[in-house]
Amino acid sequence: RRVKFYDCERRKTLVFLTNNFDITAFQVALLYKNRCKIELFFKWIEQHLDVKVFWGESQNAVKTQIWIAVCTFVWRCCMKKMKTIRFFKTGLTLFFWGQKQAYLGPS
């Protein structure tokens, strides 16, 4: 199924391909818009957070790991602003690396 949708904000006609015949063109456009937001979010995670793999498979494990990484990112930004990054790079990084190694075992 080929669906056309006119975006009033951008003044563009968008064309989507779908095999779902039960939803309207507007709903298809919203699904693609939300999908794009999710992909941008994970791209940001890869670029800014130190999350290379997810340690758990459950929804709760993934959410917890993302929240911890976001909190660490915000804390690191605050430390950079306060010019105490030297401590962060040495002591705290070694502490967290030790915790990761204790959890995962040696690489």
C-alpha cells in the first residue's frame, strides 16, 4: 500500500509504503514520525552515553541502564562545568570500571 500525506508544517508531500491496510494515512505518517524520533534518540545515546551493549533483555533492565547512563552524563556535564573533570577521569572512572569488571568479569 502506498500512502501519501501532506505535511502542513513543512509544506511537503510525504510518501510511505506500508502493508497495514487497517489504518489511515495520517496514522501511518504518525507512526513514521515517532519511529524517526526513536531512531534519533538511540543515535544520541550511541554518541553521548557510554552504552555499547545492553546488559539485560527485559524492558526494566534497558530502562534502568539508560537512566543510569543519562544520570552519569548529566553529572559529568555538571562536573565539567565546575572544572573538576580531572577527578572524574581518574578516580571515578576507575571506580566505575571496577564495578563493571566485577559485574561482567575480566574482558
